[in-house]
Amino acid sequence: MADSTFWIAALTGGTAVLASWVTSRGNTRAARIQAETAALAQRAERLRDSRRTAYLDLIEQTHAIGELYWEVDAAERTGPADRRAALLDELAERERDAYGRMRRCVRVVELEGPAAAATAANALQKATGPFHRSLRAMRSGEPAAGQRFHAAFSPFWQALTDFVDAAKAALQEV
């Protein structure tokens, strides 16, 4: 009888040790999966936040340059003729500075990605070209330059809308 008690105790103890080992391995694996999932979620959230910041900066700078273009348009249409050249020169300097800030924002969007958002950001930056060329022509006194400048607004704002759509899609896919 003593022998069977020993064997029953040994079997029960062995079963307990084996069950503990199996449970430990399962808990370790579950903890590792949970940690990996949390790390992936944090990485995705950081990416979403950095992209959102880059996109918002570009949108903000685009609006600032758009306001500058409205000033140019108003100066060309209604500014006093004797001050128009000096005013356009000043606005051209401000445009150069605003363009530099916008270009920096476009570069950050290119870095943050994805490719669709970067492409839309580049198209938005290129939509400033007609304004720049028209402003230069206005400063030279070219008569049709004001009309070309005014006509550039619609494509510019459409490029901004296209960028916002691409940015929304990029943020939803992260």
C-alpha cells in the first residue's frame, strides 16, 4: 500500500509540475503576443500623429500663401497706380518667403508618406507656379498678367482639396 501511495503522490506531483509548466508557457506566449500587439498599435498611432501634424502644417501654410495671393490680387486690381509697383515688389518678397515655408512642409509630407499624399503635396506646391509667373509679369507691367493670376485660384484650391482627400485616405489606412 505504501508503494502505491508513493506512486500516486509522484504522479500527482508530476502532473502538477507539468500543468504548471504548460500554463507558464501559455502565459508567456500570451504576454509576448499582447506586448507585440501593443507595440504595433503604438507605432501606428505615432505614425498617424506625425503624418497628421505634417499634413496640417502643409494645409495651414497653403492657406497662408492663399491669403497672400488674395492680397496680390487685390493690390493688382484696386491698388493705387503710383504705389502698385512697390506694393507688388513687397508682396513678391513675402511670396518667396511663404513659398519657402510651403516647400519645407511639402518635403516633410514626402518624408512621412505615403506616396499618394506626397504626390498630392507636390501637385499643390506646383499649383503655386502660375501665381509666381503671373506676379513676375505684373511687376513687369504685362497687361494680361492680372487675369492669369486671377485664373490660377481655382486650380490652386482644387490642388488643396486633392491633397486633403489624399491626406484623409492616408490617415485612415494607418
